[in-house]
Amino acid sequence: MSYMVIGISLGDRVRDFDIILEDFLGETVHIIRRGTDGDIKRFAQLMKSSDGGAHVIGLGGLDLWLWCGEKRYTWREAKILLKNVKRSYIVDGSGMKNTLERLTIRYLQNEGIVDFKNSNTLLVCGVDRFGMAETIWEQGGSVVYGDLMFGLGVPFPIRSLRGLHNMARIMLPIVTKMPIRWLYPVGKKQKEIVPMFGEHYRRAHVICGDNHYIHHNMPVNLSGKIIVTNTTTSEDISDYRDRGVKLVVTTTPSLGGRTPGTNIFEAAVVAVLNKNPADLTAADYEKALREMNWKPNLIEL
């Protein structure tokens, strides 16, 4: 059987792609990514026109929910945009972030590829990647969560998982009512590099999290750093190489020279499983990853 998956993003249309995977969990999956250059109206139009035509729609550049611990906060802007979608399933990548990214951190530690226990790690946004945030903390090393710095421009590093949870309880009820463009680079801004809080990049041995946050704020010198992310293109990899990055680890596999966002990867998995994503558990996602012999993608630079 053939499945159609469409990823609709507030990101740059330059990152669009259209590929057919002939053997994805034993099925054929047609994946289309459509960026809107930050145009909310265009995003809403694509959501409406894709409803029913795609088995699953993946949200890019916009979370439906932000998580911290067991608490889930709904992003108001996303909820409004999705109100007209009635027939297609919708995912925002959170199912994969809760499984794939936990497995990635454990794999890197257990295989001796990245020693989080004895490293300084910068996670640029923890509430966006709650599975990664928790699992990095479990490794026992020094961690800085950059949510306030890179999301709000507030020069306050969060240095513990408890601190991240406390910040989330206070800030997320407010933050999730704001337009996403106030907090996250969308459209053409994703190509801009505006260095911020470079001292935390310099101190870190490992830099983790959303590729757009990492790329948008990175300094000129990243010599010897390890980056754990996804949604990379060949241009992103070239930028990291020019800055001296030693290793890029992507949590999602390479598809046509780029690694898709967790939302698109999750959409493909959900389509083949042919279940309501609300009914899927972490065990379901982990089983699918085992069946495709998933491992993090290692790009040595």
C-alpha cells in the first residue's frame, strides 16, 4: 500500500523536498515538505487543502504542544491553525522526540561516541525536546538549558532539570499564547546567523537540540564541538564544517541528502502504522524503530 505524508512548515521554502520511499517499514511512502516562508495564512491554506489528501500531516516550525515532565501545554497559535483539519491525522514530532531522542542520547553514551557524563552539554531549548532534556540530565554531566537565552533573549542559563521544570511551570502558560515568530526563527530568518550567548557555545563540548536554534545563534568558531540535532541540509553541514565542528549526529535518517524534522519522520511512521497518533505509545514508536534498524546518523567532519 502507498501512503501520502505532507510536512507543512513555517520554515524556508528552499528546504522543500518531494521523495518516495519504496521500502519504509515494508510500505511505499510519498513524503512532501512544503515551507511557507513564515507566512501564517499560507500555512493555514496548505493545512486546509491537504486535509484528506494526506494520510498524515506533520507540523514544521510550530509545536502543537510543549512538554515538561508529565505536563503538556497547548500552543494557542497551532490550535487555531488546525481547527479546519478534520480528516488527516496531525503530528508535531513530539512522539519521536519522546522516544527517538532518548534512544539517541543513550546510544551515543553506551557506544562511547559521546561521553555526556564527563562533558559540558548545551541544549538550546529543553521544553521543545523534553525527552532529550531528561535523558541528557540522567547521564550525570554538566548541562545548560538555553530556553530563556535563545527563546526569549534573557541572559539566564538554566543549569538543572528541576530548574527547567520550574521555569516551564511559570513561563509556558504565557509563552504558548505568543506568536511563534517571537520565539523561534521562521521563514528567511532560518538562514540568518546572529551570534548570541557565544560563551555557552564555547564552554560546551556537545551542543544539542533544534538545528535552527543552533545554527541561527552560533559563533564563528565551533572547533572540536559535537552537534546532536536533525533537520539538516548539506548547506548546514558545510557551515558546521567551516566552523570546525568535529561530528554532527542527526537523530533522523538521511533522506535525499537531508535529515527531516521529527514531525515528518513521525508522520511517515504514523502513516504506515495506520493508527490515530493519540493511541500510539512510546513502545509502538520504539518497535517501529527496531524494525527499520534505526541508528543515529553520524557525520564526521
